Amino acid sequence: MAQIEGEFGPQGDFSSLGLAVQSHKEYEFSSRQSECDIKFKSTKPVKFTQKLVNAKDEENDLSNYVFSQRYDDSLHFCLHFPESGVYKFQVFALPGDTKESSLPNVFNYKINVEGICHAVHSFPKQYAQWKDGCSLVEPTVLNSNCSLTAVKFKVNIPNAKAAAVVINGSDWKHLEKSGSSFTGTYDLHKLRNSGAKITLNANFDEGSGSYPTLLEYKL
């Protein structure tokens, strides 16, 4: 990874977007763990995304090893590192009310992962509306290596009227609503190693039958 002066740390409009470093003050740091939680203070609504790459193959986007969530006035990023090496973690953002689809880079970390304690798994794919304040309690990982009997789903989706777990786009299992929290328990063991796609969908308008996808797992 060729280092450019000023490449790491805040970029562009980071501060004016109401963002501030909350967890890792050093822009370049080392870790002996296979996981890392990075947090930013976020005092304004922002549209954001992220990217994770390994220095030995920067063309290979490892963003499926990052899970992002917004809790109140904080952005949380849980990173999994599949192997030792030097990683670059980037955050991209614009004001929440922007119509732009291309988000500029606003922060970069350089992370030297010196050891792997245990194997890690990729996270579910996160769609745009997931980042509008949603948070996941469980399951953060769901694949054919997991126990698929009585899988518990618990998710917080602000402003959602209803939510469902959908199997292969056709088998709908509606979650129980309590405030902004949605829960449900389902047996998925028959789908092991089937390549099934499991999505979390939510409805935000009772007068509409639209259920946009928020998360997507694959078995």
C-alpha cells in the first residue's frame, strides 16, 4: 500500500458533516485481534458507506467483512479481518438529504493486523435504507456453518410499520413488532448448503405494499 501524505485520517468535509473520531484516535494502528470496532460521533444526518481492502490486493473489496450501524448520534463499524496483513478502511459520506449517489471519501484508517485469533465470517449485505438508523441485535452472522434450528431475529428499524424475513424472495415470515423493535424465531435447517437467499425487508408506509430490502444473507 503506497502511502500518500495526508492519506490517512480525516479527509474533505469530515468535520463539517458533524463527524468526529470516537474510538480510535490514531489513524494508523496495529491490532492482534481478528475483529475491531471503530466508532465515529455523528451529530448530523449523513448518508454513508465504507470500504475495506487488504494492501496485497487492493482491487478485492472486502466490505462484506464490515458491518455498519447507527446508534443515536454514533456510527459503529465492526470489522472482521480474514487474515494477517495491512488493511485500509475508508468511510465515505455526504449530508443525509443529498440527492447525490456518489459519496466522497471523508476518513481513512491504516490497520496492521499482526495476528489472527480465530476464523471470521462475512456479514450480511447492507442496503442503503439499512443505514437510516437501523441496528441489528441478531443474527450478525448467518451461513450454513451456523446452527440453523430456531434462528432468532431481532432488529431495530425506526419508522418501520412492518418487517419480514423473506426466503428466496417468496416465502415471507413476518416479524413481531414492539415499538421500533422486530423479532421472530424460525427454523432454517432445511436450507443448509442450499444457496438460499435470506433477506430482511421492511415496510415504511402502511398505504404501500413496498418492502425494500435492508439486509441480505446467503446460506
